[in-house]
Amino acid sequence: MRNFRTEGIVIKRRNFNEADRIITVMTRDYGKIQIRAAGVRKITSRRAAHIELLNHTVLHLYKGNTFAILTEAKMIDDFSSIKENFEKIGLAYHLCELVDGLCPDNQENGKVFELLQKTLRELSQQNEVYRPHYATQEIDDYTLGTFGIEVVDSPRLATHKSGILEYFESSILSDLGYWDKNDTVVNQFNTHDMIENILERKLKSRSIFAKLQ
């Protein structure tokens, strides 16, 4: 079947050619997939608003040779309260980075989709935003500079416990088979360090949290 329909959350995007975008979507039925959205960077495009970052959208697609091709899109939820809050945006991008880095392409995982959707909904409803515990770590000047952040003094963020994010990290690791969340040593388990070891790199979100200082 060349034409198919699914729903998903846009977790990443990049420009492609003169007017297209490649969007990365965590879908309910097909896992993380890459989609080519032709012509959406044109001012006249009616689909562009439906496939913005973080949007939960119904997608009508055509199976191409390299990417799925977007034919139609209809937004379900744009999580507008997140996009209106700079701190919430940073935390939401952290969730997206984890899903993009940990989930393989084209491998169905409905649990991760549901986890992401639920967490974004909870984050959008929160009045007070807490940064994750590991945001207390110092950020070096070079890392900040690569994100275009002007450095005066290397910042150290305030310590806050983020139940939502810590639950998300432990749950996605469990859903993907990296860890048993019923482990009795949960209080000694550093999800952040484990994720960076799996990805073999530092999370970019650390610099985003630094910018929120």
C-alpha cells in the first residue's frame, strides 16, 4: 500500500532544497519516520502551520523511495502553552532530543508515542516549570558558543527536581529495553548519564537549559 495515514508528533525538522522540509515525526503506528514536506516553506503553503515543531498532527503520506511524502496534514494539538513559555520550550526540546536519539527509524513503538504525547500534555498544563536535576552541572563556554549564546560567566543553574522529566527519561529507557523501571535501585539510577552513554555524546539540551538562566 503506497498511501497511508497516521498521526504523530513533530520532533525535528530541517530545510531541504529551495522550498521543502524534512521533518522527523514520532508516529503512533510506525515509530520514528522521516517525511519530506514539499513546498511547505513557500508563503502560500497551507500545510506548513500543521507540521510545526511539537505539533500533534494527522498525516496523510505516500511511500517514496527515500522518505515518506506528505500529501495532507491536519493538526490535532499545537501545545500552544508550551510554545508561549521559553522554559517549557527548552524542556520540550529535551524530550524531542531523547526520542530522536534513542528511537531507531521505522520501528513501531506505540508506548513511546503515548509517553511523549502524555508528557507534552502535562507540561503544557503546568503553571510552574522545573528544570531537571542535572541542569545544575556547569556548561563550558565553548558549548554555549556553538549555540550562539553570549557568555559572560559560565553559568550554574539552580537545582530543581523535575518529576515529569525524570519520569519521562526512566520510562523511555524502560520502554526501549535499556532498563527495568521496576528495579529496586531506582533511587540510585542516573538516567541522564545512562542516556549520554547510550548516545555516546552530550545532550544538546544541556546548553538550552543554560540559556534559560
